[in-house]
Amino acid sequence: MSESIVLEANNVSKTVVSPEGSLTILADVSLSVAAGETLAIVGASGAGKSTLLALLAGLDTPSTGKVLIAGTDLTLLDEDGRAAVRGKHVGFVFQSFHLIPSLTALENVMLPLELSGRRDARNAARAALEQVGLTPRLSHYPKQLSGGEQQRVAIARAFVTHPALLFADEPTGNLDTATGQKITDLLFHLNRTMKSTLVLVTHDRTLAARCGRTLQLDAGHRIA
Amino acid sequence: MISAIRFALRNLWRDIKSGELSVLLLALTVAVLSLTAVGFFTSRISQAVALQATEVLAADLRMESPHPIPQKYFDQAARRGLKSAKVISFPTAIFRGEANQLAALNAVTETYPLRGHMRIADVPFGTARIAAGIPRPGEVWLDARIIAQLDVPLGGTLKIGAADFKVAEVLDYRPDQGTGFVNLAPAALINFADIGATQLIQPGSRANYEALFAGNAEAVIAFREYLAAEKSAGERLRDIEDSSRQLNSAIDRASRFLNLASLASVLLSAVAVAMGARRYAARHIDTVALMKCMGASQSFVLWISVVELTILALFAVALGSALGFLAQDGLAYLLKDLVRSDLPRASLQPLPIALVTVLAMLIGFALPPLLQLKSTPPARVLRKNMSAPPLRYGVSYVLALAALFAILWSLVRDTELVLSVMAGALGVGLVLGLAGFGLVRLTTRFRGGVGIAWRYGLANVSRRGAGSVVQIVAFGLGLMVLLLLAVVRGDLLADWRKSLPANVPNNFMINIRPDEREALEAFLKAHGLGTPAMYPMVRARMTAVNGTPAADLKLKGDSAKNYVEREQNLTWSRNLMDDNQLLEGRWWTDADIGKPLVSVSSEYAESLHLKLGDHLSFDVAGEPLKVEVTSIRKIRWDSFRPNFFLVFPPKLLDGAAGTYMTAVYLTPAQRPALAQLVRQFPTVSVFDVDAILRQIREIMDRASLAVQYVFLFTLAAGVVVLLAAVQATRDERRYESAMLRTFGASRGTVLQGVAAEFSALGFLSGTLAAFGATGIGWLVAQRLFSLQFSLDPWLWVIGLVCGTVLVGLSGTLATRSVVNTPPVVTLRED
């Protein structure tokens, strides 16, 4: 394995058992992503995009196959082990932002730093929010922010730990076109600045086109 | 772990600020408030009751001896800061000229009595007042019966031994005069300094020497240990444990009432804690998924919750016990006329109990949802429908039951009471659950015939399914406990008071010869005292049980030995006495009259290990009598009616020479008739038990006041349960309300729907709570208090109306803000 490969999936499948019988959501998908690359996972609703993202980020375990982040095989780790790998290497941006409503913008960005035991969480979070242009909004709660502002807080939270790998799940799905455009610009700008690797799930062709590579899924199979 | 604690501290502050923990904090605080207020208060009340019991001894501790009591005991008592008094008592004849009367002479020192007061009167059998001090040297205070017998006026002179005494007062009551029929002779009281002058105490004289001690409770306990170690043979210690059977029975019931009330608060708070913890877990599931997504481990997540809740518990204990202390102080102020002013401060003992209880509540009721919370799959950040796998049922149920038992038991240390309360609560919970399930299905049928708002409300009840059942169970349990306390408490107290009505006999007359019976009955009737039942009495000694001679019986305990060694009073009766309850066997039929059968009391049967069909042999004035045990009765001793361990069928003992006894109620105005009665029937002995009756009524009054006060905390706990239940569905309601209003429903329609839903829930909870309260009330009355339970229709009226109105109104009010939130705000947040 080359040292520049940060994310690798080998013949990953996901099968779930339901009352109607077993159902294969993802079949035999392989990929590898090098440091600094940008990859878009595209496909129709129900194609298995979110399932693949969950497996790649170690949020779920594959039925067969292997996933490696920074050379560590996630399938050999237990839940806490995978959590530790995520804490060290991974950042997330979600479609519905996933900000904690009881925390201010600043506290939301401080959360991953506090979880990793960083003492300077407050200053680092403040700097991250400054980078996304939200300095005047530090003490605002999520419900006091617009959708675009909320997603900017989420982006600050994702980048504040300087992750090697950033996963984004439909980052513009809940935003209007103009705001979505601004958020996309910010995401790609920070990705370049921080030299991180970006893997995003989208069905927005324009957004996918801005990525260096595209992986297309159809009914759980990789078709491109 | 340190980072988890630091993180938890920060998180706790954020959760408190955002109101996430308010219901849980409120539930815990109310639990601690009721626990500590009840704890502080019952410790004071029980001390008050115990102090009242000490009056029976006229001291906290009493030593009796046939020999003079060594001075070293009094010196030691003085060094320990205890007060003491001396009493010498012995029977002697009192002379007025040639006429004389046997009396129990008591010589007492200045400090007598150390507890309680003596009462004296200006005329025989007249109205009495509290005495200040004791007779002056040269004076005697006499029982009215002696004054009547010797026909001596107040101020007249009598001779006791070698000394002359002036009759100064009529002695009405001494606190330690005895509540049974121990001191048969009427009493005379003189100053201890005069005992020498009477020259009645000579070497070899039979006298009873008594030392009385009283003071601070701890010092008394320590001094008791000292005396127990030092005392010589013949010196006997008596403390409040020895107080009479009737008083103990009343105190025992009083403490059971209080414990029942505090148990109810704890039970309700536990329900609220369980609901609060479920909501806490539900509100944190997304945060936990996010934190795990960002690298938090399962133990880290669990630690955060545990640390947060532990700090919350400590805070609730501090706040709740401070409020609890204030609350009991307020009560002590309200009761200042009833509770003695020299009561010690409340002990801090309830504090550790409150802390342990709160921790047990959290472990039993809050830990299961937290254990589930830590297993939240991180992939929930991508798919909202993913949630933690449910805990194995065993874990949460065993935790909850064990915690509940530990809490209740540590509170009352009465396994029977705890088990019946738990069984009742669980049984009712199960019935409520099943019935709730039934209603949920039933509401689907009613939806067709009602308006839009009701259709929406009833649809909600059935759509929420499991959630509705949980709410019905919670409301139902809360209402049931409130009903039990509000209505059943009233019934029980009323029944209890009924067992001791105002005209309960306060004077017992014994030694009535058969030839005097008719004349005495005529006398009582002529003086407006009615025709009370005359109980025949025959003295007899038990000689054998099932053929084994009494001397060879292997018996344990003093009471069993007493039954065998002492002469027993036998009686016969055609009918079972009102205050007797048949536990086993059958009562006499006409065919049994004159047959050798016997009915024994439960105490007698237990002490001698008797069962139905056993044979007892007696020596009745030299004649042998062998009888078979055909029934065992439970006697309610606190009814204050004449009662007998052994009752025979009529005609069996006809040949035996016996006497009669009876009991009458005398108003203060009727008491002078006693002087005439004593003169006319000199061999009849009259005993006045008015004082102890008064004491027991006072205890009942205090107990009922205390229970009503404790009831307030239970009410507060019930309100918290309601809040917790409403809070549990708040988020869901917000969303639904926003959706409905978006689709064009008016605020009023949505609110009516909510009101319909809560009213329906309340109606069913009320119905089931009334069922439960009736059942448990019956059980509690029968098993724990030995009272007749009468079905109260108000239980149903209050249950249904309160259930519907209380739950409907408060549920609607608590949800109003949800309905009032503009739909756009809610929908944007989601």
C-alpha cells in the first residue's frame, strides 16, 4: 500500500436481514483515495451512497471486505477502536448540520476538541469560526442562525481538528442554490488550505464535478 | 476519565442552562424534600410520642427493688446531669378513729414526677387540676375512694402508722399509677420526709423501693447501660419499652400511617425519575451519536452521563434536604402547642438516607436508559431511524425492583409493609398497563362519531400506542397513591377513631359478687349509666396442655411462663365480642352450649404453640376441667373494652364460684356517683382509665395531622410525575402541532385535540386508580391496621373527576406553549 493512500476499501459489501429475507445494500465495492484527493460518491436515492459513507468512516461495519483509514484496518477494531481512529483522522459535515441545539456556535466547534482532551479548545474554536466568517456569531445558538450559517459552523467544527480525511454527506442538500454555492466554495477552500482529503456524497452533478474523481453507484454496485 | 469528568462538568452546566435536566432535577429534589422532611419530622414526632410514653413511668428510666436503692446510683445520675426522684410504696391501713381502709401508700421526694403531672381535686370525684409539687410534710393526698370510705373531710386528720396527717387534697391521677389492674388498692401520697415518722418501715418490712431518672435521651441510654451492668439481684429496670399494650398498639399504628405516606412520595418520585431519565436519554441520543462519530468511546459516553447525574443527585440532596429541614421546622412551629418544647432538634440521620435513596433511584431507574444510550450506533448521524438495541428486560427490571426494595426497606424496615406496597404498585401497574392497552385499541372505534378536535386527540391516544400506555400507567399510579392518601387515609383515620369513640368505657369495675350484680345494675341504671354488659370471671390455673403437665412444658419468653404460672381469668359468652375477630376455627352454635370447649386469643395461642383441637386442662377452685380449643381470636386491645384470653361457652362454668366485671363510661359530671357506689358496694374495685384514653386520643390527633402534612409532599411528587409525562411527549407534540397548523388547523382546534387526548388519558387513569386504591385500601386496612374497610363511593367520583380534570387541564396547560410556538420556528428546527 502506498503511503499516500489515506482511505481504502477492498470488496466491501453490506447485507441486512429483514423479515422479507436478506437484502444486499452494497455489493463488492473497492476504492482507494490518496491524500489531498477529492472524491464524489454519486447515485440515485437508495443507490447505497450513505451506506458506503458509513462504512468508509467506520460508523458501521461491512458484512464482507475491509476498510482501511491511514493504514489501519477498521474491520479488525471494535466500536471504541473505530471511534479512536475517527477522533484522530476524520472530520464530518452533514446534510442536516447536526449542531447540538443546546450549545452555542463556539461550544459546538469546541466539542471535538474537548472530546480529544485539548486544553486550548476555546481559542482554537474561535480561530476556526473566524476562518468561516462567523466571529460575530460566536455566542449564538443554532436556532438563531440561518441554514448557511449553521452549515458554516458545522464546517468549522469539521476542520478544527485538522483531520486528514473529511467526509461530507450532501453538504448543500438543505441549502438554496446561492448559499449552497458559497458553502461549496468554503469547503473546497478549506480542504485545500488544510491539505485534507475530501470524500463527499451528493446527487448534485455540479458539486460532483468540482471533485477530482467521481464514483457512481447504482443499486449497490459501482458502475463508474 | 479526568477528561470525561471535565467534559461532564461543562456539559452539565449546558444541560442545566438549556432546561434539559429540569424534570429530573425537580423529581430528585422533591424525592429528597419529602424524604428528609418526613425523616426529620417523624424523628421529632416519634420522640414526642416516646416522651409521652415515658409519662406512664413518670420518668425515662425506672429502677424497682425490694431493698433500699443504693445512693451511688443517684450520685452517678447527678454527675451525668440526670434528674432523679425516690418513691417508696407499700400497702398499709389508714385509720380514722376506729374506721380503717387498706391503701397503697406512696412516699415521694420533691422532684416527683419527673415526666407527666399529677392531678388533684378539691372534692372526691370532682374536676381535677394539675398539681404543683407534692404533699407538704405532715400532709396526705388521698384517693377519692379512701375519702369516701372513711368519710373524712378535706382538712381532717388521719393516722398512718405512728404519725398523724392532714388530708390536703383529693388525689385524682399519678402518671405511674398503672394502666392495668396492678395496683388494686386505692392510693395515698405523702412526703418522703415523713416516712420515718410513720415508723412503718422496719427491718424485714415488705416495701417497694423505686428510683426515677430522666434527662437527655443519650445520657439516659448511657445511664441505662451503667445500671444494667451495676445492678444487683432483685433490682429491676423498667423503661418505655415496657409501657402498656394499648399505648404500644396506638404508637405502632401512628408510625405505620406516617411510613405509608412517605413510601408513597418515594414511589411517585421514582416514577418521575424513570420518566425524566428516559427523556434525558431520548434528548441526548443524537448528541451521543455525534460524539461517537467524533471519536468518543462508549465508556466515555457512559461516564459523562454518570458524572452528570451524580452531581445532579448531590445538588438535589443539598437543595431538597435544605428545603426539607425548613419544611419540618415550619411544621414544628405549627405544632408548637402539641409537640413538647423540650424536644431535641431533629437528627441529621435522614441526610445519608436521602443520599443513598437518590443514588439508588438513579441506579434503579435512570441507569437502564443510560446503559442503552451508550450503545447508540454512530451511524445514526446518517440515518435517523437507527437507535440503540434495547436492554435485556431482566437488567432494567431487576435493577428497578432491587432499588425500589432497598429504598423502601431502608425507609421503614418493615418487610411486610414494603412487600405489600410494592406488590400493590406492581399489580396496579400491570393492570393499568393491560387496561391502558385495551383503551388504546378502543379509542380507534370511537373516532368516527366525534368532531375533528376529538378525532385528532383520540387518534393520538391510539397512534402513540406504547407511549399512551406508559402515560396511563404513570398517571394512574400517581392518582392511585393520591387517592389512597386522600380518601383511604381519611377512611382509615375515621375507622381508627371510631374504634375509640368518645363514650368508650373509662371506668372498670371488678370483684362484683354474683349476689351484688342485680343491685349494682340497678344502681348504674338509676344514675343514668345504662346497663353495661356484665362479664363473668372465674379464676383458674392451667395444669396441662394435651396431657403434658404445665411444669413440664418447654416454653420460651416471659409471657408464655406467665400464662402457665399465673392464675387466669376465665369468662364465658354466647356471642363473639365486637372487637374480636375469628382467625381460625368456629364460634359456638346452640349445640355447643355447656360443652367442654374453649376459644383462645391469638397471643395466648402463639405463646403456648396451641392449635385447633388441642386440649387444655385447668384447675378451677379445686375442680379439674379439660377443654378442647375450637377457635383462635384476634383481640383489638386498643378498643378498651374488657377482653379475655380464654372464653368458654355458657353453662360450662356455672358451678364455679366467680365474680363479675363491667365497664362504664362516666362523664365528668357523673363522676361523683362513684363516691356513693364505693360506699354502697365496698368490695367492688373501680379503676379509672380516662388518663390513658386521653393520651391515646392525643397520639391519634398528632398522627393524623402529621399524615396530612406528609400528604402535601406526596401531592408535589404527583405533580412532578405529571410534568415528566407531559415533557416526555413534548418534542413529538411540537412537531405535530406545527404540521397541523401548517395544514390550516386553528390554534384552538389543535389545543382542543390536546385537551381531548389528555382528558381521555386522565379518565382512564382515574378509573383504574380508583380500582387500585379500593383494592390496596382494603388490603392495607385488613392486613396492616386490622380495621374494617368500607367502600367509599367518593373514591370513584374523585378518581374520575380528578383524573379527567387534573390530567386534562394540566396536560393541556403544559402543552400550551408547544401549540403556541409558530409552526415556522418548529419546522425550521427540525
